[in-house]
Amino acid sequence: MFTSNPLIMGFLKLSVIFNCGLLDNPGIGIDVAFVARVDIGIEPSDILDFIGLYHGDKAVEEKLQGMVQINAVTVWYPSLMHPLTAQRLHLWREIREKYNAEGFAKDPVGLVEFVDGSCGGDWKNGINVGLHIPTTVIDMARKREPFVRVSAVTGAQFKQPMSAMACLEYINVHIREDTQNQLCLRTAMIEEDKEIIRAAGRNEGTFPARILKEKMGREHMYANIPDPTTVQVQG
């Protein structure tokens, strides 16, 4: 399960810290609740199948092994947007009190909402769970030690500065490299999953297609995939 994996959740918490500005606003998660919306997508585990779907290739196999990917994390707290619903605020207060009683009163606590990638951009569909950010993760964020990555194209090592987006990319690469499915985050793709990728290739403006395009624009894995619409124009 996604939430039971300490490495994945650790880097998700790092991403939330940077997104929320927790290092500069220590009151967030202590006195003020926050919600981190995590948009989840399903992509083919084989990048060649992804390229085929993105380019509208009808020869792509019908049965494809998919894997979980994080397309976006959006942080919401009342000082910037609408007030939390009464239900969310009640849930946050319960979780806040729980960690206070356990001796973690100085640690930020929020809610994380996992949303299916086929949903729109509203905040009505998702599963809310508590998100406790311990001091050890805060310390990692302060140090900002860069990631040491290996280029999928050249095989050369390079350093990637730690940031909210780099943490998400690390999670996505970690899931992609789990070819034995030890994380249990692989599943058969359904037609809706495939259509999101096709729609992104057509530059459609739907929310799922748009956040997938944004993910492709920031992650190294997709750097050399040509834009189908550009290819068609040039052809």
C-alpha cells in the first residue's frame, strides 16, 4: 500500500514541507490545518507503451501493466483559500489531539487527500488521512541534500537539488524501478487510464491531461518524448 511505505511517505512529506512553506511558517500544521491533495495516475510500467499511447498508436496492446504515479501535489490551507469544511476541520482536530497526547505537539500535522487521477480539479473526491511530519523529516528538508541521479539516456550521474517537485520525481522513479512489484503498486490499466495519456498527447485541456503534461515537463524520464502535435505539424 502507498501509505504504508515509509520511504514513499517520507519523500511525500518532504514535498509537502516545501509546498506548504513549513520551514518559514512553523504555525502551519500546529495552529492552522492544511490539506495536501495528491493526484494519483496510472501509467504503463513500460515507457514504450506510454509513448505509444501518448502518440495515439493503435498498435499498443490492449492489456497493459500499469503502475501508480504521483501527478501532482496541491497544498491548501485556510489562509490562502476557502475555509476547511466542518468535516475536515473536525478530522484534523482529532488527529492533532492524538499526536499532542503522544508527545508530538511541536510536530506539524495535516491531512493528505489521495485523489484518483481521472477526477477533476475539485476537492470533493478523495480519501483523507492524517499526515504527521516528524522532526527528522523537517531536519532533512532544512539540509536540502541533493539527490544523486543516473540519467536514463546516458547513464551518467548527476545531482538534482532537493525541491518539492524533485521529491515527487524520486517517488515516481522508485515505483518505476520496482520491476518485481514488491511495493504492490502495479495493476492492470483500464481504458480511462489510457485515455488520459492519449488526451495529454492531443494537448487537451482537461484537468487529468493537463497535470500529466505538467508532470512530463518536469521529470527527466519524459525529456526526449516528442510532442505529437508538433510532429504532426512538421510532417
